[in-house]
Amino acid sequence: MLIHSYVTDGYYSFAESLLESFKAQHGDHIRFLLHTKDLSEKQILALQDRYKELTIKNSETDWAWLQHASKMNKQRLLKGKDQVEKFGNKYMSRAFYHWKHYISIYARYRDAIAEAFDFAGEDNHILHLDVDLYINRDITTIFNLIKLADVSLLLRPGEVTEWRKMYGCILGFTVNEKSREFMTRVRTHINAVDFINIPKGYGQIVFWRTYDELRKRKDIRIAQIPRTWIYKGFNHRAFILSANNGLYKQVTARRYNERLLQER
């Protein structure tokens, strides 16, 4: 099993709590791949000291490309970054979505997961997580589900709005021909829309559309991750806690670290 996540410098505290909460439940012998954006050397070394089997792939924001693609100057893009990292999507002005789209859809869903596939190797398994999650209990049950399918998704098919039909916070893959086909289709959907015209929730939309295209095929196994396994808030029974809980991100990050201190 390979655990994979993506973090920007502004979410550094969440990277600490994700690593530490996972280690508290499973130790630090399971491989962990962390794609990072704009971390300092000091931050990278500090994270590596926290987890034995951690690999970090750090890169810098391509501000020149992003300003050209978004038709926004760097100051406005930085304002959007600040809103997301401090307050979360609920409090973010739609005028500043471009930085989030660059990180979440292009850098993470399109590029980083493809690299995680290559890093994991064939016939291995990947659990991809939002960095602002907290591992609350032993998640071997989630590992076992992922191993039984080619792709595992947290679906909400009853939702009317397309971008709400699935959560992108947790994804599972068995690295093989079928899961690679699934992700190739995801990337094709991402690349089909000009960056400037990406709609709200497009990262979740492309996964839902790919699922909808493939779900009737008998040669690909797509498992549904139960919604009850992730809780938006604080609940001792949930496997995983989500920071997408209506609180400011900084508040939840502080509470995660307080929780870690209490459990030691």
C-alpha cells in the first residue's frame, strides 16, 4: 500500500497532522508519498523526520504560466491562495478560484496521481487522501476495500448537482491496466476544458463523469467507499476526520494538533 497526498506551503500544518495521525494508527513503515508545492528545505526536512518511509516530491508554483492561463496578476492569485488556505472554499470568493484549480485539478488530480502510479509500481495499491484529513482510527478496513477493486470512490449519486456527486478527498487504486485507463480518461476530461473556463467543482465532476462512463463495464471493478467512514468534524467513531467542516481551516489545523497532543 502506498499512501499519497498533496500539500502546499500554506497547508503545511495539515501535512504534519496527517503524517502523525496516520503514524499513530499504523506506524511509519508503510510507504508515504507526499507531493508538495513551494515548501522550504527546512519544512521538507522536518516532515521527513516525522515519518520513516516518507518520500517528498517538491516543486515550485509556475507563476508565469498561471498568470498567463488565468489572466490574473500574481497579487490576485496570491489573494485566492490565502483565502483557500486560511478559510476554505466556503469563504472563498469565486473571483479567486484559479489558484485552487491550478493546485487541485492540474497539479494534483492530473499530474501528481499519475506520478504516484509510477512510484507505486504495477499490482500495488494507492490510498490518495486530501492533506487536511485526520486518521482517527485504524483504517485497515479501507485498505482491504481498495485491494478488492481497480478504483475506489466516495460516491454520492443521489445528489442533483454534478460536482456534488462524489468527494475527491479519498481515492483508492489498484495499479493496473484498468485503473490507468480510468485516470487517462480523467486527465482527458481535465484537458478538454480551457483553464480560464474551468467550472466550480470540476475536479470532482471529471471523476464522476469517468465513473459514469465505465460503471456498466464488467471488466473494471469500481468500489464505493462508504460516506460514513469520513466525518466532517470530530467524532471518535469515524475512521477519518475531514477539515471540510464549516470551520476556518486554521481553526481545524489547530484542533488537529491539539488532538495529537492529547493522544500521546
